[in-house]
Amino acid sequence: MSKLVIRGGRVIDPASGRDEIGDVFCVDGRIATAEEFEVANGVSTNLDARGRVVTPGLIDMHVHLREPGQSAKETIKTGSEAAAAGGFTSVVCMPNTSPVIDDPSAVTWLNSRIERDACINVFPVGAITRRLAGEELTPIGSMVQCGIVAISDDGRCVQNHGLMRRAVEYARMFNIPVVDHCQDYSLVGEGVMNEGHWSCVLGLAGWPAIGEEMMVLRNILLAEDCDSPIHCQHMSCAGSIRHIREAKKRGVKITCEVCPHHIALTDETIQEFDPAYKMNPPLRTQRDIEALIEGIADGTVDILASDHAPHCAYEKEVEFDYAPFGILGLETELSLFLNILVHERKAIDLPRLVAMFTSEPARLLGLDRGTLAPGSPADITIIDPDVEWIYDVGASKSLSRNSPFHGWELKGRAVRTIVAGRTVFSL
Amino acid sequence: MSGWRRKDLLDIRSLDAAEITRILDTAEAFKQVGTRDVKKVPALRGRTMVNFFVEPSTRTRTSFELAALRLSADVVNIAATSSSLTKGETLKDTARNLEALHADIIVLRHSAAGASKFLAERLAASVINAGDGAHEHPTQALLDTFTIRDRFKRVAGLHVVIVGDILFSRVARSNIWALTKLGAKVTLVGPSTLVPRAFEEFGVRVERRIEDVLPEADVVNLLRIQHERQKLEYFPGLGEYTNLFGLTKKRAALLKEDCLIMHPGPINRGVEIDSDLADSGRSVILDQVTNGLAVRMAVLYLCAGAQGGTKGDGSQDQVIAAGKEATV
């Protein structure tokens, strides 16, 4: 039997309401009670966590691992290592690979790769429509049998509301959420940055906030009409938060997430035409940042995630219009959220931050993770919330280097990541 | 005279009034080169200029080519359709190849905003922005400002009205910066879809009825209205545009006696401007073309002179424009 005890840390487990100095016991890769630990045979590994925070292994429900087909940008192996380095024991990977994960054989292939290469848990998401084309539903039920935890056309967005409605109704059978990248193509057009003062100055095509809001409202209506959960990814603007807040008051099954770059940067950073700041949805204004933080503070925002989107250096070193959207996120998101939400703004406390990375995504996706309840897999993250460090993207575990946060001075990070009782990352 | 320190000319927005004035003054010196029998000065002899027009153009390209030739530089023209860009070569690689050929100056016109900055950051050569998407067209604004200054002997305090599709216009953006930095009052007129209120944050007025502003204008700068399929979403067609915003003879009667009519070209006769008006005495459209040559000579000369950090302090400008060798 393998035994692990983590002693003396501040144990924060939102799922059970625990927030106290204490110990966490693991036996054979599962969380155990003190008694179970006592009676178990074997030599124990003892970790001293005094001065640290001990949490359930963090979950990032929005990452792109780029396999199959785009392994120059990232692989399941390197992406999972980057996740571990960021303190994550579970990630949920999006299906916009090449080919798309839109049938059971693709899910099966992905699972076998995950089994072979991933050092953490990776939960696959299946596409809503074949080839993400927005026209025909995928064999969702068959993919659920192979292990998908949600459906999403992320990267794209189903424009046909009738089809989206059928998808939401259909997903209801399997108790999985529909996860949406909210973008109305007719409003967004060729937009490459927030439509506002800076897009006007720079002469770049604008991506107006209402392009996101339109689909958020669509999703609210469908979630209510079908009585089935829809999760809105990477909220970027004040209007979206306002709509979701209002809908939640009515009990609509709508949830949403925020990514760190949308509260760390504004569209003013695009003045030098640097594609390091090109994301989808785009960076917006300070006013939007305030609304996003307020939404996180009052519980309108349920979940935090990275939208980790690796791209090869040469792909991003082109004219702004032509560069692909997206940045790395796994190794910086915890620190950025800690810095902005907890240290600087005091918008939420540490337990709520942890919840948004553990109990909330676990509940939405029906994962048996995100908790330190005895019997759960021993996925544990140990955090030093005060350690000062400088992010060096050159040392990243990712294959790619597209992060605008290189050189940022940050306070707080994961110092050890444990999956099924085994350390997969330590500082 | 302050030293000109920029090896590149990428935009007007980052220039200050003194720098803009420096270019205009230098252009003044070069203007009379075109009136001589031997239209050449040796200022850039031995240097190589590459006209790299990823977005096609005949007028601007020819203007830059002539400007370079009059400065005695060697000129090479690359058009996108015939370049390896069609084979998928990136801008970065194309630029590195040009540098390997020791090009001294690259004049770039490109459909992507920021493209000339992209090149300038990567090359030791001078990069001159001849238009990058809807972002800026610095030499156009400089020659427009030169033309205004030439006629009125000043820019500050004048009221300049720019009419048309501002949203997609690099000419408009560069003009707005140049004119406001030199103290002119700027009013934009056009359909609300093409002249959004956001432009008011630039320190200009936005109006919807052209008749309201014409009587107060010292200069009317008409932009070419484009009518591709995508634009139909923004306004319903040329007929409607001319009806609401075209400079007809009737509207031109509202203008002050000495008001200038300008247009960056090429003009759509009967659309932005009545055909006869385009040829009238108030139209300085052809002066703009002539002045464009002098302005581009000035820009090439100043930027090439700032390579390797040499300070172009202007002490040699008159000498060089007179066709004599500058003393080292």
C-alpha cells in the first residue's frame, strides 16, 4: 500500500466546506481518513505543508492540447506537463483538433493517447456538429459512451439557433452541459480586436461586445426553454455578465467562466500591433474588466479557466490580421487570478478562488474530482500564495511560447501537484 | 532645426508637430527639383529603394519611384501578384530576403494594418509606410497638409472638412492626426455607419449633413467611396451616397470663395464630386500629385539619413536640394 500524508497546511476544500489548518491523508491513490491511514500498511511519504495552502487538485475546464493533428503547437504529453506545472490535476480539452473530435473513434483514439502520454487527468469534450461546420449533429450519445464530459463547438459557434436548440435538448438525455464559445458571426464579421476607441485608431476590424452578448442571450433562452445546462466560455464584456446575472436570478441553468487575460489586459495593449495580444474573444476595456471582476465577486461567474491555446512562434510572427488567436495559460492562470482577484482587488477570498477551480467545474461536468472527501482520487494541489516569482516563458513545459505574460512579476503559485497520490510536479 | 531621428515613417500619430513641419519644410526645398531640366539631385545616389506593393497601386508606387529616381537612388518594384507571397512566403521571410540583397529603403503598401511596423522592427533598412490596411497613409496626409500650407501659408486655425468613408480610410486617419497636430479644426462628414461617433474621441467634429458644414470650410477633402459587396452592409449604394454626400455644383455654391477642393485620387467622377468641379480652379487635385513627389523625396531623404543613428539636422538640406554634393 502506498501512503502519503500532507501535514500542517491550510486545507481548503470548498466541496466539504473545510478551511482549517490540518492534515490530508492518502492511501493507494485515494483520499483517506486519519483512521484508514493509521491502519494501512506501508511506509508513508510525509510532506510538510506548513505555510502552504492544500486544495483538491485544480481543474481547468478549457484547454487546447492540439492532438490529434496539431502536435507542433502542443501534445497531450507537453500540455499535461504544463498543466501540472500550473497546479492542475485535471483538464478538459476542446475538440477543435485536426481531425475534430466528432465521432466515437476519435474519442477512443484520444483516450488511448491520454492513457499513454498524460501525466494528469484529461477529460475530452466532443463536438456539437460534424467538423464544427454547424450543420449536422455529431453522434453525441455514442461519444458519451466513450467518455466525453460535455459537447462544444469551441473555436466555432453554432449560428443556427434551431440546431443549437436540438443539440441542447439532445444533450439533456445524457446529463452533460453544452459548452459554447459565444460569437455571432454576422455581428463580428472579420473582427480581430475589440470594437472601440483603439480599433478606430488602429484601423483594425472590430469585434463588438454585442457579438458575444447576442449568443449569451441565445444560450440563456435555450437553457431556459430546454431546461438543460449551457455553459458560456471566456466571458469578456460587461453586457454578458449583466445578462447572466439576471438569468440566474430566474433560476436558468446558465453558467459562465472567465479567463485571466480578460481581467489582466485591455485592448490598449494592441497599439504596437503585437499578435501576442490577439485572442478570441478579444481583450476589451477597463470598464469590462471591472464588470468581470464584479461578476466574479458576486458569484455570477462560476468558473475560472485558461483557454490555453498554444501556437508555434512562427505562426504568431505575422501581420496582426493573419495571426491565429490565443495564448498559453496553464502555467500562469492560478498566479494571475491570485494576484488580481485575491491580492490586489480582494474581490474574492482564497476559498472561493479554489472553489472556482474545483467544486464548481466538477459539479458542472459531473466529475468525481475537485474534492478532498475520503474515497476521492488523491488529486491534490499545494499552493504557496505569497511566493514571489517572475514568469519565464522560455522555461515553459509547453511546446509553444505565445504568452504576453513573459517577465511578469507574480505573487503565489502551485509548488506541488499530486495526481492519484503521486507527485507530478514540484518546484 | 531639430534632428530627424527616425529611420522609418510608419504613421503620423507618433509624430509631433515639429517633425511634421520638418518634413514639409524639407519638401519645400525639394519642390523645385521637378521644374529643372535635369530633374535629379545626388542625395541618395548609390542607395537602393524597393517598392514593395503587396496591395496594388499605380499612382503611389509611381510617385515613390519618381521621387527615388530624382534623388538618384536605384529602384526595384515588387508587386504581390508576381512575388513569392503567392507561394506562401511570409512577410518576415520576404523582408529578410530583401535585406540580404542590401536594400536601403523599403516602401511598403499592404492590406494588413501594422504591416510596415512589422517590417520596420525587423530590418535595419528604412521602412516607409505607403498604406497599411485602414491604419495610416502618412505620405498622403503629408502631401495634403503641404498643399493646404502652400495655398494658405498656414494650417493652424483652418477648418478642414473630410467627406466619405472614414472608417475604412487610412487617408482619413493620417489626415486627422496631421491636421489636428498642426492646429487645424477637422470635421468629418459621412453616413453614420462609415463615420461612427467614436471618431469624436480624436478631437474632431462629426456631422451628417454636408450642407451644414460646407459654408464654414476652408478645405474640403473628398475620399473615394468604395463599392465592393461587403460595403453594401454599410451603405446602400453609390446613388444614395451621391444624393446625400456628393459634392454637386449646387452644394459647391455654398463654399467660400477660396475654399480648396481636394481628393487623394483616383476620383469617381459624378460620385464624390461633380465632373466639372474636379477640373475647376478650386480643385487642387493635380497640385496634390505634384506636391506628393516633393513630399516623398523629403521623406526618403530624411529617413535614409537617419539610418545607423546619424542625425539629419537639416544643415545640408538646401545644399542637397540645390543639386550639390553635401559636405561630410
